[in-house]
Amino acid sequence: MKRIIVLIIIILALLSPAIIYAQDTAENRYGLEFFKKGVHHFNRKEYEASIDFFRKALGENPSDEKARFFLGMAYYKAGFDESAMFEFNNIIGNEQGDSILSNFVRYLSTKQFLLRRKKKSDDYTIGMEIRGNPLGKYILSKATGIDIDKTGNIYVAGFGSKIALKISQDGSPLLSFVSPKINHGRLYDIVVGKNGDVYISDFTNDSVYHFQTDGKYVGSLGSSGFKVGQFYGPTSLTLDENNDLYVVDSGNVRIEKFSENGDFLLTFGREGDGEGELKRPSGIAVDHAGNIYVSDHGKKTVQVYDRSGNFIRILEGGDLTDPYGISFTEDNRLIISDRDRLMSYDIMHSTWTEIDTGGRLKRVLDVKSDHLGQLYTCDFESDTILQFVPKADKYRNLNVILDRIDAESFPAVVYYVTVLDADGFPIYGLGVDNFLLRIGKGIVGKIDLSYNEVRNSRLRLLFLVDKSASMQQYSRDVVSYINQFVSKTSSNDEMAVIGFNHESWIASPFTRSKLRTANAILEEKYAPGKAFDTAFRRGIDYLNREFYKKAIIVVTDGLPADQSFQTYSLESCLRYAANNHIPVYFLSFEGKKDTRLDYFARSTGGKFYDVLHSNDFPYLYNTIKGFRASEYLIFFNDVYDPTLANFYLEAEVEVDYNGRVGKNRLGLIYP
């Protein structure tokens, strides 16, 4: 009898874990199902639906840290950053977080400060050195001009070796700009436009060549002579916001300006020692307001002119010795190459700073800055390209966000990854070698980034049209300007229209029809009310279903009403757009710049236009096309494992950019 009792006790002891597990499974079954549905909606960018399911999962099991993490991510993607930080801090407070989550919380807590600051330091250190003699199969000697494109590729003109190269951001030569149609001489400067067009000045042949970024020759400007539109030793080049080209015509001692189409626009400057006159013009740049800056190594000055070429002033106090190439940074600081040093001039405060280059420069003739504040110089004597990095950046890691995972077409899987530097500036131009992906416990092998170019090849534009009563007075103006914009769109672009006053409605779904879009924008449906917030979030929801490059264009009188942000705050609306990489462009017809809407647009990467008084509106379409999101689409094919079906798998991405690293994780429900 005792043996039977002992045997029963042993059996119960052995079975007790299974019983507890069964009881736990019964209690958590609903929570697990809610969690899986939440992950499904999250990875489909249905964030408010996912929030509801993650809340339900936590209602069933409040200790489910995965559900809490996803709830925080859903809040973040939906624009509710404060709620996201609350959930993340709960995880960290329960000692369930790690350094990855702590770094993400730190980024979120400082994001708004970084958004307003957007300024880099004058304190630099050496980042990269590229020797030009030799450079791969090329010889690059006596370099006189340099530029950087949006993805970090370097363009350089070699005056001595009569060559112009495109170089990758890791220093590998990609191509040489040559054509059988031209017999070029000594190439002096090279610039690349927002649309990728490349211009190269030929000092010997008195020409400026026009290429596409892939090296295809387009045509040339100018010829030898003294008339307008002709050159006698063209040197420095620059492009303004409208993609108009400025050429320093050194032999004729003047500046010439050409349109994007190559048409001559104006000339200014003449030889002399007086104010506004030139002696040996050597560099040129245009600031954000359209003012033109010309360095003169004969007068040892930098002179400023308005956009029509009228003299304004001289930059005093720089004590320049031999100023040549000049350029502007993203935060509107002028950088001057001055023999063996670099000088920085703060336009706002009229102050000069010498940049510490560690004595690395011998004779620098040009300098350019990328969007990260990194400086690139070409040294005429040492045949080197030097990169100078803001000192703080070199020792700070990246902000990496794994936005979502698309496994709808499994075994094809796509990770959507945002990469920013420590100050929130996007990191462009990364390649497959910069990424390391994991799914489950395995490392992903071959990855593909080509989907990024596919996404950027077409636009999905959503017009959010103000149909409040106060907007009706501008209906005729709207007709003129909207028809002008719509006529410029590509046949591959699709547009949709949402109208709003006290309510919102889809006036036209996505279509390639320009006529249908214009008619929907111009429909006469004016009524009281201006519920912008709900209409705006509806627009983001609508755009989030689309694959291609996205933008919202708000057509309005630019005067928010009391009810415009009654349901959702202005901050949550702009974050919803920014956190989903959707720039917002406000077209205001009232004539005044509302500071709130201007801040809204800039915070998303967009712009505010005072349409009736703006010279920039005609270039809106090109501006939208030129927008580049900081999000990478990383594609790979997985091998299907049926034993994992319907299980939750963690996913992780790690990024390494010039020794700066960052990583983040998310997850998916295995199909």
C-alpha cells in the first residue's frame, strides 16, 4: 500500500510541470492570439489596429514584455512618441530591457531637440583619406574640384590628369566621365545637381560639359569668346536650389548663369579694384536665400551679390590669404578653402572660425560638405582627397530602427530599416556590406538592396485639399497653380485626393489620370469647418498602403482653425508622417507663413510654400522627386521550415558605417 502511495506521489510530481504549463497555456491562449494579430497588423502598417490588439494581449498577460515592446513600437509608428517611451520605460524599469532598447529610448527622448537644432560642430577630425595617384586603374593628379551627391558618392576633377571621376563613399572609383563626342582638356571643377545631373568645366576648351550620373554624355555649354554665354577659362561651378548653373568665367573676369535647360540667364561682375568688382574670381556658392558668394584670390576676399548679380557686401574679418573653392553646409555656414587651411563663416552671426585639420592640408582648392556635416577636400599638391568628420560623430554610434518586416510573399522577406547618425541625420548610400541581418537565431546570407531604386522610381502623391468656407475665395488661384503642378507629373506617378472641412472624404482614389486628379482637387464642395487632423491621419493611413515614394501636398489657406487639431495634436500628426518617412508640403494661398505649419513641414522633410509670392513653387515637383527617405528596404529569400509555422521569431539588424555601429530588433509571425 505504501508503495502505491509513493508511486502516485512520484507520478504527480513528474506531471505537475505539464499541468502548470497546460494551465498557463489556457490562461495565456487569448493573449497569445491577440499578440499574433497585433504583430500581423503592425507589419502591415495598420498601427492603430495593432495598438488595440497589443493592449488586449497585455490585458490577458500584463507581464508579456514582447507585447509591451510591440505596443511601444506601434505607438511610435503611429506618431505617439510619449506613449511609446512610457511603454519602453516600463520594460526597462522591470529590468527586462537591454542596451538596444535603452539607446532607442535615448534617441526618442532627444529627437525633438535634434529636430530643431540640426547643426553640426566646427570641431573636426580626419575621417578618410583617398590617394589619387594611383586610384584603382586611374591616375588623379592636381585635383581642383570636388562634390558629393546625396548618397555619399564623391565627384572629383583632376586638372593635371585631365580626368573627372565618380568615386564610391568607401573610396573605390566607379566611373570616368568621358565621351567620344568631346576631346576634353584640363578639367577644373565638377558639380552634381539634386536630379543627378553632373556638370564639368573644361578650362582648356572653354566649355562646360553636361553628363548624367551614370556617365552618359548629354551636351555642353559655351564656346571660346567674350560674348555672353561664351567663356575664356571657365573654372568654379555651383548650382542653386532651382538647379540653375553658375560659372566663374575667369579670363573674362565675370560670373555667368544658365538655366537647367542650358539657356543663358545673366552675367555680372567686371574687372577692377572697386566694391563689387573682381580681380581673380576663384570660387562661387549660393546660400539658402539665393544670395551669391564669390571668392577672389586676387583681392583675398569673399564678395556677396543678390540673385540678380547686384553687389551687397564684402565678408569682413576673415584675414584670408588665398581663397579658392567655397561651399555652403546644410546649416548655411560658408566653408572656404584658403591654401593650407579651411575657414568657416557663420552667416547668422558674421563670425569666422578656422577649422582644425591637423596640418593635413598643403594646398586645398575646393571643399564641399555632405548632409551629415562631413567635409571633403581635394589637395592640389598631395593628390589626395581628405574627409573631415565632426569630432563628436566619430565616437558616437548610429540610431538604427527596424521599422517593420514584410513576409507577405514568403519565402521573400523584406526588412524596412531606418539608419540615422547620432544627431538624427539620415545616413545615405549604404551597401550590402554595411548590414548584418538575423532571423530567429540564424544569420541571413545574401541580401539585396535593389528594391530601394524600384521604390524611388515612381511617386504616390496624395493631395489633402482644404474645402473650408474661407478657402473658397482662392478657388481661381488654386485652378491655375494646381494645373501647373499636375502637368509636370510623370505618366508613372499616381495621385489621390482627400477633401476636408468639418468632415473628410476620398474625392479621387489613386490614379494616373491628371484630369481626374485636377477635377477632384477643384471640386466645389466648400462648407464650414477645418478638421485637418483627422483628415491628415486618414491620408497617412491611405498612403501607407502604397509601395512607391510618397508625399502629401496640403492645399490650404494656411490658417489653422481651433478645431484643426482637436482630436489629434499637431505633434502627433507630424510625427505620424515623419516616423513613416512621408514628407508634407503645404501650399498656402493666404499670403502669410504660419509658423506652426512651417515647422510641421520642415519636421517631416517637406516645405511650406507661400504659393502666390514664391519663386520656388515651379520647382515643387523636382523637390518632391529629390526627397530621399532614410529608410532602407533589405530583401532576402528565406528557406521555409514548416516546424516554425505560426511561431513568433525575433529579427535583428546591425549596421556598421565607417566604424560607427547600431542595431535594433523586431519580430514576425512565421507563415
